Amino acid sequence: MPSLTIRDIPEDVMEWLRRTAKEEKRSVNSQALQWFEEAAGNRARREGMLKIVQEIQASSKETYRRHGLGSDSTKLIRQMRDERGKHLR
């Protein structure tokens, strides 16, 4: 399994790592690995979300290109309510 040596870790970061490892009942190495895994997972999720957003944007552009921007639903709702009101009078 690969290994990594990290030099010049700021003392406050190292203290935070030690304290967290103790609280989680892990070795400092295990805690550092946990942080790396979480960071990698967060990045993968962000990249996945970015891809989804890009797909939604592309789909929206294609829909607008094919069908136009559509209409303002507020106007349609107002029209429906006004028509319903006429029938009640």
C-alpha cells in the first residue's frame, strides 16, 4: 500500500489532528487517512453535482431552443382565477 510523508505541518493543525484522533479513538495516522478519505469523497460529490448541474443547464437550453421560454405562470394563474370568478358571479 502506498505511503505519504508530510513535512512542515503547522503546529495548530497537528494539535487538531492529535486531539481529533484521541476523541475518535484512532491513531494520528488513521485520523489523517479518515480526513483524506472524507476530502476525496467531498470532491467527488462536488464534481458529480457539477456534472448534474451542467446536464440540467444543457437540457434547459435545448428545451428553450425547441419550445421558447414559455409563459409566465403568474399571468396564467391570474387569468384562470379571473375566469373562475366570472362564473361565480
